[in-house]
Amino acid sequence: MTAGQHGIRLFSLAVAALSGAALIYVYLYPPVSMRLSRDGVPHYAPPVLHPETGEPLDLGLLIRHYRGD
């Protein structure tokens, strides 16, 4: 292998390692914008039950309904 091929291989490995490290960091320490919506609802909130029909509803839909949107 030539010196240029070693350089490209090293660069590719460095980019792959940094990309993996960034994904792991964001998974372990997510920014606030990834944890909550603009309404303050957690992105992974379970559905809530409609009191009359028992139908599962999205929590964001329920908030928008009571807010009047």
C-alpha cells in the first residue's frame, strides 16, 4: 500500500469512529429538544385512554384539544 492509501484508510476510520462516538453521546445524553416536544410532552409518552370510548389517544392530540388548536 502506498502512503496515500494509508492516509485515506486512516481518515475513513477516524470519520467512522467520530460518527459512532457522536451517535452514542446523543443516545446517552440527549438534548432537551429531543426529550420533549414544544408543548412539554415527552416524545415517547404512552397513549392515554379516551374516558368514554376507551380508545387510545396521542397525548399531544389531547393537549392540542384542550388548548383549542
